[in-house]
Amino acid sequence: MPGREVRNIAIIAHVDHGKTTLVDGFLRQAGQFRTGEVVADCAMDSNDLERERGITILSKFTAITWKGTRINIVDTPGHADFGGEVERVLKMVDSVCLLVDAFEGPMPQTRFVTRKALALGLRPILVVNKVDRAGCDPAGTIDATFDLFCALGATDAQLDFPIIYASGREGWAALDLTSERKDLGPLLDMVVETVPPPNADVEGPLAMHVTTLDYDDYLGYVAIGRIESGRIKPGDRVMCVHRSGAREEFRVAKLLGYQSLKRFELAEAVAGDICAVTGMQDLTVGETITEIARPVVLPLLEIEEPTVKMQFMSNNGPFSGKEGKYVTSRNLRDRLFKEIKSNVALRVEETASPDTFDVLGRGELHLSVLIETMRREGYELMVSQPQVIFKTGDGGEKLEPYEEVVIDLDKAYSGAIIEELGRRDGRMQEMGPADEGRMRHAALALERRAHLAGRGRDQHLWPLLSPGARAAVPGTPDQGLRRPDHRPALARQRPHRQPVQGQEADQHPHHLRRREAVPDPAPPVHARGGTRVHQRRRAGRGDARRDPPTQARARSQ
């Protein structure tokens, strides 16, 4: 429906580049807060964990009215672990505001979200944020972003992206660095002028894509999404097409819209609107709400695969039931399968043991947030160590996740960082000055070895059988890449130090020199004979460590 005064836009960026702060500025600029009203910073981060950690975990919706135009805004997370939240909401919008820090430039997650937006044909608005920060380089940031667009295969129309400079914390935006720095009005004007209105068929059959799921104790399931075609009103009889193919008919109990930080009831919603629908008995993200007489089934959401898994088990330890109130395996199973209805990047698989479940996610942070959420809800559970998920490629090769690590640090520590990255099989991609006296290193590292405190991460797949690498050896503590020039002596990991067939264990000159210089120490011998280990074993058997005459005297006494 061209010409409607509605704009749908998402705010995407790398972590800490100012997305939620900019949304706060939009709300203040549009007069959504009363005069004197006390509003916390990052008001969209309403979850307790989000406020405690200072990050955005879930995508959230809001709307403002600017000069007669309704602007629906989607705030998204910036961490790679929550990339599934970004993927599932991009189909709801007609454009994106791509925020890039003028000091840091494009970072790994910038590449991820930009690739997803360009693949959907969206034309981004580049917002060069934090231009008031000392040492920033706005011109270099724009050049680096343009190069990123070219590398991702952007079209000519996408390469002709509008540019605006801003400071979300200070609450101003300007078309150039010499313009007056007053408020965020220029950015909102640009959104109204450059973002196309929804192009949808209002008179067609109803088709609504559910991209977010909420639950209310009074309303039940709440389906949030964008209406692709048709119209919907409270009381209408509609149908929900589930993932399994089942079709559930229900009556729309309530139809809700968004304005600022509140939800309100709507009399009608039409194609292009983002709204919430209640009344269904069951719901999963990605399903379709459509008409009964003229059903239209939209394709399911495609989300990138998980990279890390953990085992969740019911607590069977000696302190079971001391803290939580949900302790059985049935409680754990119900809670996990309820989570995957809304958490689209999560997978849950049952195992041979009825009280153990494999939980697959996009990273350790992704899974740790789930664990902490369940703990606060009163669930008692045990978890295993995270394990990387291996996959098999089209050619039969074994694939393993790797991470893109970007580290800013003082020049004096560059050597130590390069050495640590090499020890973790890191492949240096780029190294250059970041600021006065500082360096920036960009490298690729295996996810199970990349436990460095980097500034950014992005997850991909790296072939295990790459040049210079050997296949993993099952049953060993280190089942990853086997490089004779980068690995410790493999024979030391084997029983009785037997070399592994096909491996050049202990053959590198570095390992040979180390063995010659530092021979294995002989076990210390106790004064009474035998090694200390044997003495400890005898001492642990009580009277068995005494000689026979001593035992006889003890019994006689």
C-alpha cells in the first residue's frame, strides 16, 4: 500500500556501538516521555539480566510519531551469540540504520548484520556514531564501511547509502560535521525521506509472520510480527499454521500495538503494520497467522546453525532440592522445550538418558544467559562443559567453528598477544595502528581455543583438514587440528607414551631440544624404600601399613 505514513526500521550494529542509546534519543526527541519523568538509561533494556550485564539480549519493538509519520523501530542485540535475534526481525522492516563507531570502525558483528541486511535487499542508512569521541576518524570509518559493502556484494543502489553523523549519548545528529549540533531531528527526517513505506496488499488474504513470541499470564501466548497482506480485527476467526503442519483455528482475543514503552489495544491492523495478536493455544516463532477461507503460508525463518553445545541434567547431587523448587527431569524438559518456542537460535535434543538433554546454542554467552534465567526461575540443574559442534561439509570434510577476534592494545603487548594467538592456532588477518601508542590485531582462531578477551567475535566454519593440518584423533583431550610444528608432544598424551600412527609426535626440533634440555625427573624415593606414591598408598590402608609383629602387639593390647 504505497503512500502510507508508516516506516519500519531496525537499528543494527556491533556491540557497544550505541544502538539502545540512540533509541532512547528517538523516544525523547519524539516527546514520548513526560516533562520531569525519570527514565533510566537504555530504557529498552527492560530485562533484569540486560540491566545487570549492560547488554541487549532480546530484540524489542517500539514506535514513535514524527511529523505525522509513524515510525516502527526494532532495537537489536549486538553480540554474536544473540545473532539469531537479529536474523528473525530483519524481515519485519523495510530498511536498517547501520551504526558504526567512528573510533573503532566496522567490527566483526558489523559484518554479520550488514551481510544479513544486504541479502534481504535492504538499503541501509549509515549512522557514524560517537563522532564526539577523542581520536575518532569519521572519514576513515565511511571508507571502511564502503569497502565492507563492496566485499559483501552490495548492489549499486545499496552502495549509494545515505550518511549522517551522530552522537547518541549527546542526542544530536548532523548531515555533515560542520552543521549545527542541535538534536536528532535530521536523522528522523532522513528516515522518513529515504525509508520506503510498506508495499503491501491491504485487500489481499491475511498473512502475518510471527517473528517474536511473548507470554502473559492473563492473555496467554502473544504473537508479534508484521502483517504481510490483508487486515485483522479483534474477534476475527483466523488460523495459525504450525511448524508441524497442524492448523489451529482461533478467535483474536486482543490486537495490540506499540507506542514508546507501552502496548495499547488497536481497533484494526493492516498490511505493513507491526502488531501483537492473542488468542491461540500454542505458538512457535516463524509460524503464520492467516485466513481460514484463503490461507497463505509464509516460509519458515532461516537461522544460522548453533556452534556450541552443553548437557543439561537434573540435579541428582547430595544438595538436590535445597534451593530450587523445580528439580525433576520432567520440569527440566518442559522448560527447555518451552524455551525453543521463542529462542530461535537454540536447539534441544534428547539423549539416551531420560534426565539429560543436549542444548545447542550460538556461544557460551548464549547458553549462560539461559542457565541464569532458569536458575532465577527456581530450576535446579547441572550442566557440562561447553563443547564445540563439528559438522561435515559437502565434500565430506570435517568442519569446526572459528571466531574472528579483534584486539586493541598497547604496542608493548603486541608480541605477547601474537604469541598467544599463534598458540591457539590463530591466523593473523590484519595488524595496524589503532590510536597513538596502540595496535589493533584481527585474527581468526578456533572457537575452542579462542578464549582471549577480544573486542569482537564472529562465528564461521573453518575446515579441520586445512593445509598443514591432520585429522582429529578420537579419544584424545585435543581432537582438533594436528600440526606438528604447533602442537606439544602428542606422545605425552598417550598411555605409555606410545606414538600415534600417522602423527609426527615429538619429531619437531623444538620438542626434541626441549626433551634433551629438561629430562623427565625420576620419582622420588622414600627413605624407607619405595616411591612416595607407594608410601601414600600403604599409609591409606590403615593397619595394613604396619609390619606383622606390630599388628600382633596392637591386637594383644
